[in-house]
Amino acid sequence: ANRLGFANEPITENQTVFHFIDQANPARYLDFNIINNNFDLSYDYSSDIGLFNEKSLPSSDQAIQEAKSFLQSFNLYLPAFMAGEEKITYLALSGNNLLSTTSYSSADAIRVDLGRANIEDLKLFPANPQSELVYFIFSPSTDQKKKFLKISYKFWPVETEQRATYPLKTAAMAWEELKINKGYIAQAPLSGNQIIVRKISLGYFYPNDYQQFLQPIYVFEGDPNFLGFVPALDPAWVK
């Protein structure tokens, strides 16, 4: 917290989370979990809209490199990220909100999502497929304390050597469960009430909150813009 410019004593949110406020700029704050080192660094730009006039937005490659360098400086750039997917999203200011836009030239901020590497060729899916558990939002400001509008870092270690083999339900069974609303709709079309599922695969569910086990899931992908999950383990082995 000191290295990030939070020199004051924190407010204790609960037994594990400390809330720091930057005394020099109260719009900037840090929530830090002292048990697992996960944190959220935020800058409330709604009270400082003028920072978007600076137009010093990093390029996509620069933003990715800066995100990695930041994690490296705190020994948080772990092997799980080195082979993970890197995703760029351009954001444009609309009122007090940052919304997705199509190009760098129309962007007021840039977001970098750092995905986690596959485990035995199976992808890890967060609850919100549009948001990895580790992401950065860069502003166009040259002020170092305003550079990051948001850093979210949530990482759960996976003991890949501790494993067991469990039977799966069939894909047909999972499909029937999805049809009767026993799955989780991670991404749905913005309009209409019909979808076409074009792909079924296996993956792992990687949630925002800690779980003791990495849960295998069936992943249903389709048109338009559909993504659904169904737990893959045979229910006889789950309690």
C-alpha cells in the first residue's frame, strides 16, 4: 500500500480486507485482502472528468506491457498468466460512464484483461466472460496516480498435482439441464428469445470467490452472443 502511495492507516472493512484512501486525492482508494493478497485499486474519475482531456493514452502493446510490468514489480506476474490470453478493450466516455468502443482513435481509456492459462488444454471461464479476474483500465492522464482508473487482481492458486478422477454426466444430459434452466447463462443475446448452440466443450469454472475445488463444466456456445455453463460432474458424486 505504501508503494502505491497510500501512507495513511487503513479502515478495517472486516477481518481480512483493509480499505485505504489516498489522503492527497480521496478519489483514489485501495481495497486489500491481507490473507490472499487480492486487491482492487480504483480512481473515481467522475469527480475529475478533465483528466480525459490529456490524450496520453498508451497503445495496446504499451498497455499490455505496463500491466505485466506492474504485476512483476510486486511479484504477482505468475506463470499462470504467461500463457494466458491477453485481451484489449477500447473504452469511450459517455456521461460519467466508460463504454466499449470500436477503435483506439475513439477511445478515452483502454482496458487490458489478463486471462489464466489453460489447465490440461481446458479453458478457465470466469462468471462474467467479458471480465477476467485480473484486469487494468488505463486513463490518458500523465499523472502517475491517475494512470490506473482500475486494477482488479484476484488470483486463486490451483494445485494441479492434487487431483482425482470423477465420472461426468453425458453432454446430452447437460444439454437437457440447460434447456430446463438448470445451467448458468454467462452471456445472453441482447434481444430476441431464441439461440442456436453451435459448440459444446469442457472447461473449468473460475469464480470471483474462492472455492476449494476447480469445478469442471460443460460450456455451450452459440448465436447470437450466447454462452452457458452446466456443472459436468455426475450428480451421484456431488453433495
